[in-house]
Amino acid sequence: MPLTHDFKETIRNRAQREPKFRQALLREAVESYLTGDLETGKAVLRDYVNATIGFQALEEQTAIPAKSLMRMLGPKGSPYAANLVSILGALQKAEGVRFELSLKG
């Protein structure tokens, strides 16, 4: 079910007001990818980009055309690992955070 314009606007407004919410969105996207939920990872990452720096700024950071980025993170998209790493690196830098992987046993 597609998100409504009002819902997307609510996410955008909250992300602009609350750094912890932005960071939680980015973390959710990364965790979704790591657990194999690629569809959720793409959807949350797309919402994060739209709510924060936008695809034009992400293009400047990654040297990947904005339209390609939008397709990659779209419902039928399938970003290569190298592109995903570039996207996540740029977003971490823009957000001022760094993710670390830890193993729990």
C-alpha cells in the first residue's frame, strides 16, 4: 500500500525537527538490509533521503545520478552492493553518525 502524501509530509517534518528520529530511520534502513529485508530497507532509506538531504544532494555526494538513485531505492530497484555502500557512507557523513557492526553470541 503506497504511503499518502500526508504521511510522507509528517515523516519529513518530524525528521527536520528531531535528529534522533532521523538517526532511527537511517538505523532502521541499515538493520533491515542486514537482516535480509531488502524491501523495507529500500523503502525506509528512500523515505530518509526524501525527508533529509534529497536525491540531488545525494547525487553530488555519491556521483550517482539522482534518477538512478531513485530507481535503485524504488519498489523494483536492486542497488549493487557498491552503490549501496556509497549511499550509506554519504548519508552517515551527512547525518554525522557512523555505524559499527557488532556480533552478539
